[in-house]
Amino acid sequence: QPPSSAFFTSGAVTREIGAAIKTKRGPHVVVYRSTILPGTTDEQLVPLLVESTGRRIGDGLDVVYNPEFLREGSSIADFHAPPYTIVGSPTPRGYEVMDEM
């Protein structure tokens, strides 16, 4: 399946984040807060992040997806004060970091 159009922007950002993490010590958690299509994070961005960092998920690298729910007409207000927050992570560490935030 070809990459989604959001991948070209999100993919470039993910490469930059991965390159920065690769030069750093210690564990990192990357949080994607976006309106990207379901599946884009797991199928396209996480593999790119793993490749660009040289790390594995759960071994010094964790990922969280925090989808945005923006309603037309109130998107700015929704961004600053979302009516609810949903997060997903393949690892317990991702949830722990989000709980701390």
C-alpha cells in the first residue's frame, strides 16, 4: 500500500526527530498529536522512527499517538481545551509518560 499524503510531511518530521534522538543518550518518548489517518502511525511512521533512531520500541524508544478531534467552527478552542483526550501506546512507558503530563 502506498504511503498516505500525510506521510510526506509526517515522515520528514519523523526522520528529523529520529536523527536527533540517535545522537542522544537515554530513553525517549515520541508523541504524535495529529489528525493523520488510522494506521499511519503504526504502519508508516513507527517503522521510519525505528530505522532513523537505530532503536527498538520498548528499548529506549517509546511512541504515543494522541489523535486530535477538532470540530469545524471550534477547532482553535478544541486545540487549547480538548473536550476529551485519548492516547494509545504499544508500551507501558508511553502511558506512564502521558500520565505524568
